[in-house]
Amino acid sequence: MLTGKNIFVTGGAGFIGTTLIERLIATNKVTAYDNLARNTLQSRQDLAGHPNFRLVEGDVLDVDYLTASMAGHDIVVHAAGIAGIDTVIKSPVRTMRVNMIGTANALEAAHRAGIRDRFIDFSTSEVFGSMAYRSTETDQTVSGSAGEARWVYAVSKLAGEHLAKAYHSEFNLPVVTVRPFNVYGPGQTGEGAIQIFIKRALRGEDISIYGDGTQIRAWCYVDDFVDCLMRCADNPRAIGESFNIGNARAIMTTLGLAQMVCRVLDSKSKVLFKPALSADIALRIPSVEKAEELLGFKAQVDLEEGILRTAEYFRTL
């Protein structure tokens, strides 16, 4: 368990960042560094006045301010980034800049600040390409065709992975790379199929699926994901490693997910189909044996329970 640490979270006002901070705040001092483009923190009034919490409004593209803000911390969690296919399609240049240059800035800031405990870098499961079945951390990564929106995101994250490994190899920065597999749950903002499906189901509105709905995903509840993050930050065996973080039991097609949401929430919403926005991922299921073996991590929340917990949160908004 992490105690007495000074922890710096880029993207700390985001969905995962905020959930992580809630877990850390009782026994650690935490700084959230964020430009507030997506602000889950605003709904967490308990954090706003907490004596162990500090919010710094800043951008990861501002390396000097980022470096100054990071000084004096023990652990960095680099969760800031551009994500979501809609956003990537609209802003491919910003996606590449934030995800590549922003990660380069965060790594350099950590190197300058002398971070000695941990630097956790967020990559993505999309580095495994369009057909990823029980992908292990050492499987080949895929860059996709140049200019295709989905691969713009994957390539930008993969570049960050390579740079993080380089900082570990050359400067002994204590880097850990995590590859999230479809994280969802209370507080999710922006894009994300489950939260969109749940919100529409609660209102009885039509649910739109892009493509034919046969895409297969493994869905990871945010509390499970954060549990593994905590282990990455605390366990010395994690340093220099990469980890797939997901729930290999919670597997469902996109159509099946929409139908499950409607069934579990007793919703009369209709499911409609729309053309895919870009190249799609047909199959994305992780191998999670490495996280279990090295960190003792195993996801606990199955899909139906996760849907119910997430819906309960959105009902209160």
C-alpha cells in the first residue's frame, strides 16, 4: 500500500486520474496536473478541499511549467493524452502532438526532477492492431496504414512506449508502461461505449452502434484498473516492465454489450446501426497472466456488476 508519497498525476482531472487520486489521497499527497479539457474532478467535491490534494492547471506541451510543477514528487503517473475515435478524427495533429511530444516532455521533466520511485506511462491496447486475441506484452505491435485515424492514435502511444523504454535504459528512469483494455465505470467522460450506452438506456433513447456490432472487446471496470496501477506504483518488480491491464473474463460483442445494458437496466431503448467512423478493431482480448504473476493482480468486477455500478453513478447526476 502506498503511504507518505508525493504523487504527480498528469491528466489528473480525467476519468482514470480522478479515480486513482481518490484511492491515493488519504495516505499520500497528490498533485493533479491537467488542462481541464475533460474535467471529472468538478463532480468530486470531496477532493476540492482535501489537505492532501493540489490541482495545477497546465498543459503537457508546456515542458518548462510541467518540469517546475513536477519537482519534489516521488511518483509520476502520466495519464494525460488525447483519446476517443471522434476526437482523434477531428484533431489528428493535436493527437500526435499531445501523445508524442507530451509524453516526451513528461519523461524529460521526470528525468530533470530526479524521479526515483516510479514513472507510469499510459499506452493503449490498440498497439496490438485489429486482431488481438489473448495478446501478451511481448507480442508484435502494429502501426497500421499511414493517415488512418485509428492508427494515428495507436502510433502516437506506441512512440511514447518506445521513448519511455529508452529513458529507462539510458537514464535508469523507473518506468512502467500500462496498456489499458477498454476501461469504463463511474465518472467516465467524453467517449466510451459503455457510458454512452448506459446514459442513453437510462433515458430510453436509441443506442447507436458504429459498424455491424460484431466487434469483440474485453471490458475492465475502473476500480480493477486502478488496483493494478497501485501495484505498478508500489511493487519493485514492475520497474522496466509493460503490463496489459484488463478483464479477460468480461468479453462481449458491441451489439451484445448494448443488449446487456438494456436488459440489466430494464430499458426499452432501440439499438440502431451506423457506418463505422474509421478502420475498426475486430477483436481485442488481452492476456493478463503477466500482471497476475508479477503483481498478483486479477480483475474482480464482472461486466454485469460493472454496468450496474456505473448506471448507479449516472443516475445521481
